[in-house]
Amino acid sequence: MEITTIDHLELFVENADLTALRLCESYGFAVRGRGGPETGLPGCRSILLVQHEITLLITSAIETDHRAAEYVRKHGEGVAVVGLSVLDAAAAFAAAVERGAIPVAPPDTMELDGAGVTFASVNGFGDVEHRFTSRTKPGGPFAPGRIEEDGTVRAGGGLFERLDHIAVLVPAGELDETVRRYQDVFGLAQTFEEEIRVGTQAMNSKVVQNASGAVTFTIIEPDTTRDPGQIDAFIAAHGGAGVQHVALLTGDIVTAVRTVSASGVRFLTTPPAYYDVLGDRLGEVGVPVSTLRELDILADRDPQGVILQIFTETEHPRRTLFYELIDRRGARTFGSNNIKALYEAVDRHGDAATRSRRP
């Protein structure tokens, strides 16, 4: 099989309307369609959101035995499905199962007015499934006959161009096996690895990608030889492996941060000392250090160029899923030198949240 892009993400949530409204108001998504029992989606309500090359399906259960209800009970709200674009979803499904993947949903083809779409799902990591997706009409309907779309709503517009990467946290001891499965079952390649130490904590990270780099998973496990930290806390709160954050690629991170902040989204803060040495460490990065400091934007450099990034606070009660805004100016890596600042910021946010809950 050849996986070309991430076709879509499906989030399972408590209330699809509220989540979709928040994503539209805060991040600039547009509602393109809706589905439910009346459109052939039993037991749930789904809202289709689009922005440039990003497609999100927001689903909430209306029946207690629907998979979305089970997922939210066990894990809280989060990314439950990663749709992977392939030439032939049925063939990809058969190949993946033959290579050892656990089947979740057999091939299902939907057709309307000459546009055909096939979905077929296997297990990815934890309870997150990978949905092979093939389309006879690229740019056509998302799920013809299942999602009723507004043909006047286009994907263009908004500050975010595509999904840059998906960060996955797995329990200790599962990193190598997860990477091996992506290589052997899905045909992705490992392109990067490192050990990250933050104070008395540590984590191991590996990156798997398709040939073009359009499909990228950064996979992280805690180092149990060091003190427990936020990776362990995520896995405990989430109930196993899951998506920690989704990175949204923008070509103008300064405007994106100002716009998203104005809608009420809160970002993790960065220690002032980080910016005191930034110029000496990196040189010119294309944005004044004073602006980076004002907005808490992190910067790093690799041999190919500069990366600018920032992370939102999680809005979920379990303190799990959050988002990254990322601006690549030639850089191909993931801001390794910023990981320490990120995890220190997450710890500060967690401590503050704990204090706010105390009587």
C-alpha cells in the first residue's frame, strides 16, 4: 500500500455542536456538512469541518452503545480515527490485515452522483483506528449518502494549511513495537529518534513518515528509569496510548497566534530567560525576538531552516488533547531544543490547574 496524505481526523466528543463551534470560532474552520440517523449514520451526530487541506469530522454519540460513547467514557474527548488516503482502501485493508493489523471495520463503499468513497479501518495504537480512505473523485463529497454537505462551503480560507504532524504517547515499553508496526504494516519509515531529558524526567521519541513527509507521527514513551512525569500522567488520564496533540501548519504564526488568542484560546507560557539567549543561540529567525517574547512563540533551527511553534493549553478535563501551531521556514525537524521549554510549561499549567481545584 502507499499512504499519501492524512485524509481526515475524526474526534469523538461529548457534544459535537459545541466542539465544532469552538473550532470554527477559534481556529477558523468552516462547517461543510452534517450527518446523523437521518443521513444513514446510526447512533451519532457528526459535523464536517474544513480548512484548506484539513478535514475534521466531529462526532458525538446519541446512543450509549455507539463507539463514540464508549471512547469518551474510557478516554475522554479526543482523536479516535486517523483517515489515511490510499489508492484502494479495500486492497490496503486486506494488505494490512495480512501483515498483522487488527480489523476494525471492513470495506464500505458509498456512492452518489458518480463520486465513490471507500472506508476500511484497522487498529492503529491504543483504541485509535486508522481508516483507509480512497476516493474516485478527489475533492468530491466526504462520505456521499452519509454526510449531507453544503456545496457552497469551500475548504479555502483560514490561517491553517494542513496537518503537520500528530503526536502520539504510548506506555513505557511500547515505542519500538509501535514503530515496527508502522513500518511493517503501514509502510512508513522511521526518520528520526532522540532521548529528551527534562530535569529528573526523560522520554524517548521516534518519528515515522510516509515518503513525502505528508503523513507524520511523532511517537513518545516515558523513560521508566527516571521520575514519572507528564507522559505518564497523560497515559493514566487518557487510559492508554492516544493522541496528545495535533500540529496545525501555518505560514504566518504571528497572525495565527494573535487571531486565535483573540478568540479566547490560551497558550502555554515560556520562561523569560528563554528569550534572553534566543538571539545568540539561533541568530535571525525572521520574527523579532521581542514579538516572539510577547506571544510566547518558540523558535529553533535545523540545517534546512527555522521552525516557529507554540502550544495551546488543553481545554479538556483530563488535561489530554491540545494543539500546536507551527510555522516551518525550511526546517524539517520538530523543534527538539524547545521540548524542554514545552514540558516545563505543561508542568506549570498542571500545577496551576491543581491549585485552582483546591478548596
